[in-house]
Amino acid sequence: MITSGDMPLLIGASEEEIKRFEPAIIGQSDADFRIVYSVEKIIDILSEDMTREEAIEFYEYNILGAYMGEMTPIYVSEYGSIYDIPVPD
């Protein structure tokens, strides 16, 4: 991730990596201007170089688990219906 003061953070350590994950950006938070990424699109991008299972594991450990301060991106799982949203026990 790169940062510049209070600027939003993006996935990627290089310009090439940032551009690679750009299609996964689905918006920006109105509350705090953080970048919002689609989890499914991130996993699809990662799956180009590894199995889907490896991509999910990589996402969970290296991306979702990386806290970089207040401007850390938001990761959103997209659902087609309210009935698809998992409810915690």
C-alpha cells in the first residue's frame, strides 16, 4: 500500500500493482474518503496467478489483515440479494 499524508491508501506496493487492482475499486467512502474495494473482484484478480483457494487465503492474510492506519481501504463483499447476506450466529 502507498500513502501520502491523509490521502486514501490503495492496494499495491508499486504503480503496476496499484493499476492491477484498480478494476476492483467500486467507490469511495463519503464519510472519510477511504477507497472501497470489492472483495470478489480482488479475489478474481488474484486468481489469475494462483488457485481460487490460494487467492482467498492471500486476500484474508495479506490484504484484509493489513491495517495501515485511518486511511486503510474498505473491503466490501457484494451480494445479489438481501437473502444472500450471511447472518452471524
